[in-house]
Amino acid sequence: MNYHWNWRVFWEPAPSGTGTYLDMLLSGLVLTIETALCAWIIALAFGAVIGVLRTLPSKTASLVGFAYVEFFRNMPLLVQLFLWYFVLPELLPRASGLWLKQLPGAPFYTAAIGIGLFMSARVAEQTRAGISSLPRGQKLAATALGLTTAQTYRYVLLPMAFRIILPPLTSEFLSTIKNTSVALTIGLIELTAEARAMQEFSFQVFEAFTAATVLYLLINIVVVIVMRFVERGVAVPGYITGK
Amino acid sequence: MLNCSIGENSMKRLRVMGLALAASFCAAQADAEELSGTLRKIKETGVINIGYRDSSIPFSYLDDNQKPIGFAIDICLKIVDAVKKELKLDKLTVEFNPVTSSTRIPLLANGTIDLECGSTTNNPERLKQVAFTNTHFLTATRFISKKSSKLSSIEDLKGKSVASTSGTTNIRQLTEANAARNLGINIIPAKEHAESFLMVETDRAVAAVLDDILLASFAAGSKDPDAYVISSDAFSKPEPYGIMLRKDDPAFKKVADDATSALYRSAEGQKLYDKWFMQKIPPKGLNLNVPIGAELKKAFAKPTDSPDPDFYKSM
Amino acid sequence: MFANFDFDVIRRSLTYLFFDGMTFTLTLTSLATCGGIIFGTLLAMMRLSGFWLLSRIAGLYVDLMRSLPLVLVIFWFYFLVPYIGQWLTGASRPIRVGAFASSLVTFTLFEAAYFSEIMRAGIQSISRGQPAAAQALGLTYGQTMRYVVLPQAFRNMLPVLLTQTIVLFQDTSLVYVLSIPDFLGAASKVAQRDGRLVEMYLFAALVYFVISCVASFGVRRLQARLAFAR
């Protein structure tokens, strides 16, 4: 094989002057986590609202929810990021467009919003599934007790629905973390992009990508363990979701 | 009687022919056995793979029919002719593979391409991984910006957003200058040269850092060439471009070196230069009008594959 | 707002976009789906088999592929496949693979992990009585899988498998990171060459949207028909 291995490359200084190659990768890791968390917060907020909309008795609400989910599910994430990053500034009036383009950290905000909205469609579907899986009696009992629709959702339906969908939500969060790598195409220098940059500066392809792989696996393991604690913590004893 | 004698002669002739065939067959086998590396691969597969660039005008780029053309492509085709003659092949298929600045070296190493024909800088660091044949151009790293931004020196880029292509010496020099001079530049990496220039065109970056010849081509081919200015301030000395091949493959390198050396020293080499730099080039009929520089003229008269920029100054 | 946009660029590049780009995307999608389902079913069977070692290997493979971003896996395989080919065939140098072959290998192996989870759910959803009856009739493991379990599992999971195929179709756009000319890559090349980002990206988004919408509508109809047939 024509390839020269050099595992000590991680401790060599990177040309960006900010430290070693390992520091480069770790700064990418930090950016990955930051982007994923911001995107996830957006996804949860929007997704919960849309999911609830789809379960409401009103026909318009249902249609709006349906259109929203279909819009964000039927376009690849990469295309959506391109629309936000390249197309939106050109469609706005010149001054706002220019401001958007020259915003420092534009890739970060674009990635967080783009990925957040993309994932919100999936969170909406999960929420809808969670709410639909609850026994019909819950809602009827709440109405019998005189609760309004808003109160029913807030105090009866949503708390249980979220506990039910915690496992699929965990895998959606892991998906969000993985999807941050797509943002390297719009200039977000997250973990995969840093691994690529390391490969380009040092020519050590396999070392760079192995490190990135290991770091992604680590993130996965940490998230799964943390979510397991969360699940156990919020579980309602004796209910179907409680263990 | 007559039949017998004819028969005997035929037999003798057949025997001689048979021996000759056997001898040549052995010789051919021996040739294939002696070949190694890329030459052996080409002989065995009958195909040579050339890596081309999307938008390194005028060295290697796509024309209107999405076919690769350019100065470096023409040079590579001359190398292919030399390989064909060297290996005594009747037919040598040329396959073109797109590469980018960041994929060219790994794709050369893993065998996807045999020659990388574009705008790759020959420097000592890359020589640890690959080899280069005789230099075909000299260019320094500069930046291009809109005249309206009024940026003239590298110091003016302080705190601004600057684009460059990933995997190039340009982005590396920009990164190092940024760290060394504490400029606080926000570096935007782009996938291809066209994308770097597009960032400046759409005001996403105030400047793009690339080899000056590429910048000249982009400015000339843009919708409003007069709106741009290339800095006189350079990030580096004029560095040599070379066609890349795999390391530790002396036989193939010799064929490439001989072919390029013969081309540059001949009148055909001068004509080839003029075709791409002094005349109208596809697809838009642009004329770059870059006369051959003094150092490049010397490098064509005495072809060399030296990675040292000072070597060309002192030639 | 749309005043100075030149939508004519779309018309001019239609042949390139569809003959080169879309054929690449669709060919990659169909071949990777077939390969992925076959390999995925194999993985699912390994996971559910009684042999601890097989089960663990399949489990680790699926977990690994599901933990990594597709972009990273695309990079890995693009640079790695020739070396793997060299190792597999014992050749003297890395086997040359082109962009399409390497993308095909990437997507088949990556999506197989997802298909395997779907098929595993499908196989597990078959009632215990079926393989038990097959065994009582004297069928071997292979025959049981081939004639009794897998056909039913496949039919049950068909809507989910097709939805995953639509996801695969959208995921193929990620080969953009290597400048491989799929549909989005082709649109991008035209956009950058002519400076018409807005027109080309809007068009690409529309095409992906229409194809995915129609496909998921078809899957929903299929799901309704299958549910009815039970």
C-alpha cells in the first residue's frame, strides 16, 4: 500500500496556529454539539406545536400541520440548507440580503435553523403518534372534568405522550447530531469538516477520519446513556412506560 | 518432387516463423514482467485515467458540452501519446475523472487516477506524498476583490470574511498568514475555485485568495470584469505548477518527464501556450492575454521539476 | 422580487440535468435499494439467529453504521474502496473504482443497516406459529426462511421499506460533497458556472419535492390497499 501511516500527527501543530490537529478536531466537536443542541431546541418547539396541530379536531389545523410536515419531509436536508443559505438572501431586499450574507457565523445560524426545521417535521410525526397512541378515554375524561382543549393537552395528553415517545425522540436527537455534518457544505466547520481540513493539510486521510469516527461514536454512547437516565427519571411508576 | 520441395520450404518457413513468434512472445512477456507501477497497470488494463478540474481556467475545465479541456489537459494528452509509444500499444483508452483540490492526492494514491492534470502547485511538502513532472506554469497567491471594497494589501483584510478553495496551497498560506499576522480573518472554505469566486461575486466574502492566473481568468469571464481588482500584494512567491503522478514510480516519471521536456522545448510548446493564453478560448471566447513571463520562458527552455520558487528566479 | 432572474437557464440545461444527473441519482437509488435490502435481510437473519457470534457481529455493524453521519461514511468509502478491493482480490495495487461504483458500495452498505432494522422488525412480527408449523412439516431453516417467513415479512414491511427508499433517494444528494455529478451536483455545476444559484436551487428543490411527494403518496395508497387486504 502506497500510504504512509503517522498516528503521531494528532500532536503536530496545525497550520491554523490554534494548536495541534487534535485541538482542531475537538473545536469541530464542540461546534457539532452546539449546532445540534440549538437545532434540537428549535425542532422540539416547532415539532411539538405542529404535532399537536395535527391531532386537533379542527380541519384547518390538521391541514396546516400536514402541509408543514410534507414540505419539510419531501426535500433533502442538503437542498433545504442551500435554499436557506444561498437562495433566501437573494430574494430579500438588497440591504437585508447583504446583511444576512455578511453576518459572522451565518453558517451556524443557517445550519441550526435549517436542521431544526427539517427535524421538526419528524418530531411532529412522533408527537402525533404519541398522542394518538393514548387511550381515547383520557381526552374524554378530561372533557368530562371541564378542562378546555388547551388544558387537556397541557395537563393530561402531552405529559404522557412525551414519555411514550422519549425513545424515538432520542434517536431523532442522534439523527440531528449526524445531520450537522451536512452543514459542512455551507461552510460550517464542524467535526467532519475539521477532519477533512486535517486530511487536506496533513495528507493523513485515514488517521483523520478514524479520529472523527471515534468521536461520533463517543457522542452517540454519551447521548444514549444520558437519555436512559432521563427516561428512568421521568417515568411514571406503574404506567405502561414506567419500568 | 516439386510438391515435396515446396512442402519442405514451407515447413522450414513455418518453423522459423514459429520460433520468431515464440521469441517475440517471450520478449513481450519479459517486457510485462519488467514493467512496474503505473506503466504495468496501463499495459495490463489498456486504460489510462486522467484527473481533471471543474473550473481551473485555462488549465483544466469543462466546456459547454461538459468535456474537460485546457492547457494542462493538452499536455497530459501528449504524455498519453508518449506512454502509448513506450508501451507499444495499439489502443490506449483515456478515461477522464473529475477531481477537486481536496480529493486529488488521495485519488492519485488509491489508483483512481494515474495523472492529475490541473493547477496543482509543486512544493516540498506535497513531494512527500506524490511526484511532479516538469513545471508548466508559475503563479503567486494573490487575492481578488471588488474595486468598491477598496482593499489593496493583505492587512486590509483584517477582520473580514475571505474565501479560498479547500485543499489548496492558497488556503494554507491564508491560514498561516492569518495566524502569523493576527488578522482575525474569517476564512470561508469553498469546494471548487468557481465557488470561491462566486462568494466574492455575491458579496458573501470581500475577497477570494487563489493563484493569480486563476483569478485573472475568473475576473475576465465574469459578468462585469471591470468591477474586480487583483491585489499586487502576494501571499507567496511565484510557485510552479506541475502535473502530479504517483511517488516511487521512476519508469512512469521518466516517460512523463521526457514527453513534457520535448514539448516545452519545441515550437509546439510555444504554440500550445499561445492557444490557451493569447487567443480566444472556449466556451465564451475569452482572450486572457497573458504573455509568457521571463521565468516561465526559461523554465520551458530548460524544463525542470524543481519545487523551489527561488530556483526559477535564479535560472 | 423575481425581476432579474433568468429562468431560461433551466431550460438550457435540462438535458444535462436529467440525462446525466437524474439518471445517476435514480440508478444509484434503485441499485442501492436492491443491494441494501438483500444485505439488510442477511444482517437481520444473522441478528436473529441462535449463534452468539453472528448476532454480535451483525449488531455491531448495524450500530456502527447508524452512529455515523452519512457524509463521513461517503468520505471513508470514496478513499477506502480501492484498498478494500486490493485486499479482497489480493491484487498488487489498489483496484480502481470510479465515483459511481464507490457511491454504490457506500449507499448499499450504509442503508443496509437501516433496512436490516426494518426487516428484523418484520421477521419478528410474524407469529411464532408460522416457523413452528414449517418445522413440523419438515422444512429446513433455509426453506422456512425462503418460503414462509421472508415473503410474509417482506409484504408486511413493504410500506416501511419503500419509505426508506424515498429517504435513500434524498440521501443520494449528499454525494455533492465529493463533486460527484448526481442531480443536485449537476444543478450546482450549472448554477456556479452561470452564476444562477437561485434559479437552479429552486428548480432542484422543486424536482426533489415533486418526486418524493408523488412517491410517498404512492406508498400511502399501497399501505391502505395492504391494510384492506388483510
